[in-house]
Amino acid sequence: MIRILIKKKHDKIIEIQILGHAMYADYGKDIVCAGASSIFITTVNAILKFSKEAISVDMKKDKVCLKKLEENEIVDKLLENMTELFQELSVTYPKNITIREDV
């Protein structure tokens, strides 16, 4: 199962951790993992177009951690959009993806 942890401070996202594998299908054929990866990578690329210093991303085999490094309204909106897309994915595939907020 993909586990997403969203850390917030003062109602703004400061960190997002993504752990695990969806186990919807075999590795490389898993549409839930592909969807989550697409949401994450598209958002990261969009943020980096605005500011290369706005975030840090640490990617490991089964864990990705994004940390917000600077206050930026565009970055905040893109991170909120990313979490909304993850929420939609979790509604469709509740057995394969969970989301938890740490406020």
C-alpha cells in the first residue's frame, strides 16, 4: 500500500512523504503507482520551474520526501493541488493508497 504523510504548519504544507508500493499489480504494471508517481513528478517539475530553491526532494527505492524550503504562494497552491489529486486517487483505490495529515 502507498502511504502518504502530509505535514502541515499553520495550515500550509511543509513536507510530503510517500512510502511503499500500491500492490495493485506487478511492479512496472501498477496503475496506482503510476498515477501517484505522475502526480508527484508533475508537481515537482512545475515547482522547480518557478524556483529551484523552493523545495528539496529526497528519493529512495520505496520512499520519497519533499520538503518546502521557502514561502511561496505558487508553491503552496501546487502542493495543495498535489494533495487533492492524491485524495482523488485514494477514493478510487482505497485498498492501495492512504493519506494521513500531521498538523
